[in-house]
Amino acid sequence: MAEAQYIPAGSTTAGSIAVAAESTVATRMSAPPSFDVADFPVPHGREEEWRFTPLERLRGLHDGTAVATGEGVKVDIDAPEGVTVETVGRDDERLGRAGTPVDRVAAQAYSSFEKASVVTVAKDAVLTEPIRIAVHGHGGTAFGHQVIELGAFAEAVVVIDHTGDAVLAANVDYVLGDGAKLTVVSVQDWDEKAVHVAQHNALVGRDASFKSVVVTFGGDVVRIHPRVAYAAPGGEAELFGLYFTDAGQHQEHRLLVDHNTPHCKSNVAYKGALQGQDAHAVWIGDVLIQAAAEGTDTYELNRNLVLTDGARVDSVPNLEIETGEIAGAGHASATGRFDDEQLFYLMSRGIPEIEARRLVVRGFFAELVQQIGLPDVQERLLAKIEAELEASV
């Protein structure tokens, strides 16, 4: 199938599409990472890291007025034999090892949770079934923390499924031992009024492989901040994402790959589709290659498909390089309207318009959906995409 036509990064068109692109800019945080909320001023929307986020819709997560209420969320973990699942207190030394909060909401989440879930896959264990974590909201406000840790040379797939209605701020840590392989699929399929802000921290060991697939559909405001750092040389990270932003929704994905260690690799690919009035998607892709990270090989890509008027995309790839001794580095960002020529071609061969639109969008997402590797999850997500398309007719 022909690929959709894209507007090159850095251009802006009138009406339904607004695209921003920047490169070679500093990715250092305006405030240093900290577990203490007091180290972060209350954001006002003028800060670089908050300028796209509708703060008034965060329900107090950013200014300290949100408190745990109601039933919040319930977390159920279904793990195969050989996996250790624990509920621990705030003093457990395994919490926070993968990364430190980089904004006020993440620090608030770390300071406010009461119990954390720690899932441990033993050294050399190779799981044949995925670990499934169900996070279901019951209408309250909650703060959470989860840790997924793999021992050396362990292999696992984890599916984290967010559903229901909640206001949730959380941190999720992934710790990979040497030679470990972890695939994480995080699905945000919230009800329409939910608010979800989360920081995902991955610490990749020597010669370990980390794959993250972030899928965002539901919610009023969803802001996900995946971050990757390397504990030793030889680590590889793949960060994939797909999002379908509907009328009135704000979906924001802010990534940082911190190449702090020599001879590591990373590959980032996110794709989004938007439809409806005031649908707003934000993608920030930061890659930092530190002076010590010689031999780094990295690439990041963002593609957006605007299906209707009234939607807005902000896509900002950032690449900062502090050493010239690298294997490769690059990025690309593009956004375009739905291609009428593709529709005409398919409809001229007897395919109804809604089916033609479905085929184009499925083709747009197909490569990333295949990265999930779990047929039941893939089929569910494709069905969700088709339901979103049908709702717009």
C-alpha cells in the first residue's frame, strides 16, 4: 500500500495541522532530577517541559492539590510460574534504582504512593507466557509505583493494561541484568475522563535488550515519559509507540534516550493518527549522546496522520551529540493529512469509503502493531482502531 504523504518536519500549514521541529538543542532538564517534590517549582505552562500540556486538566497532579481519594486504582498481576510478585513498602531498596523523577508530577507520585509492586524474573529464566498487569481505575485519584526486574540472561514479556476511570500519577521502573531481554507493552485504554501521567524508567545492563511498545487510545489527558539509560556497554533499546487521538483528547509522549555508556544502540519509532475537533498529540523525542558514549548508534522517527480538520500535532525531535566518535545518529519527523488519492484508488476498485479508510490506517500502523508479538493484544488494538474510525463516520 502506498505510504501517506507527509509534510516535512519544521513546516506549518494553516488549519488542521501544526508541526514543530527542533534539533541539536539541549536536552538537559531545567531542574535536576530529584525524589523531593520541593525541588520542583509548580509549573505554569511557560516551562519548556510543560508548554504543550494543558495543566488545568491535570486535576491537581502538578500543583500538589491532588490527594488519593476513593478506590483509586486496583492492580492485578498474573504471572507465570517462576516469577516473584511482591507488594512492598516505601523503604524497599529496589525502588527508584532505574531512574529519578524529572518533573514535579513524577516526584509527587514517588512521594505519595503507599505500596509498590515488585515483579522479579530470576536469573536465566526464559518465560514462555507473558506477565500481565491490569491497572483498573475506579473513579478516584491514585499514586503508584511498579518495578519490573530481570536477572542476568532472563527473558520476559510484560503487558501493562490501563483501563477504567482514574486520575493516576505513577512511576514504572524496568531493571535489566546483563544479557537480559525484556519486552514491555503498555496500553492506555482509559475511559474518556481519565487523567494519566507516568514516567517510565529503563536501566539496561551489559549486552541486554529492552523493547518498549506504548499504545495510547483513551483518556482525557495522557502524558507518558519513557526514559532509557545504560548501565554498561552493549545495551540495546527499541522504543515503539502508536496513538490514536480523538476529539478533545490530549495525548503526549516525551522520550529521552540517554546514551551515557559506550557502544550502545537505540531505535525510536512512534506513529499517531488524529481525528476530531481539538484532538492534540504531542511527541517529544530527546536523544543525548554524552561525551563518554563513543560508538553510539541511534535513530528516532515520528510520523503522524491527520484524518480530519481541527486536530493539532506538535512533533519535536531533539538530538544532542557531545562526541564525534559515533557509529550513527539521526532523526526524522513528518505529519500529513489523509491522502485522498489513496482513497480514490481503493474506492475506484469497488472498496467502500469506510473500508478504504480502514485499510489505509491499518497499513499506517501495521509495522508497529507487529512489534507487540502477542496476537490477542494485536487483534484487540486493531479492533480499537477500527472502532475509532467507525465512530467518526
